[in-house]
Amino acid sequence: MLRICEMLALFCGILLVCQAAIAPTRMEPHFWEREMYDRPPIHKRWTDFRKRAWTDFKRSVDAYPGPGPWADF
């Protein structure tokens, strides 16, 4: 029984040392992967674009008193 515990302790120690040696080394992603990970997801970008476009439209409407330049449409 003691021999099994020693083997298990040795195995856990080796595993811990290997994980500690591997964990800090992080491979740098390729430039296209980095660009893909840095950008927010597409639905977030699309939502931000729609919010910004709607805000810009409301500001342009508020800038013109009266019917505005789009009254012909």
C-alpha cells in the first residue's frame, strides 16, 4: 500500500512540475488570429453600428428645424 502511495505522490509531483513548466509559455497567435480575437463578435459590432447610425440620424434630424432636407422623399 505504501508503494502505491509513493508512486501516486511521485506521479502527482511530476505532473505538477510539468504543468508549471508548460503553463507560462503561451504561443503568440498568428496576426490573423490576433486580429480575430481582438475584435468583438460580429453581432456586437453590428449592434454598435446600428446604435451609432441611429444616434447620428437623430442628431442630424435635431440639427435642422422644420421638415429638413429629406422632405422630398
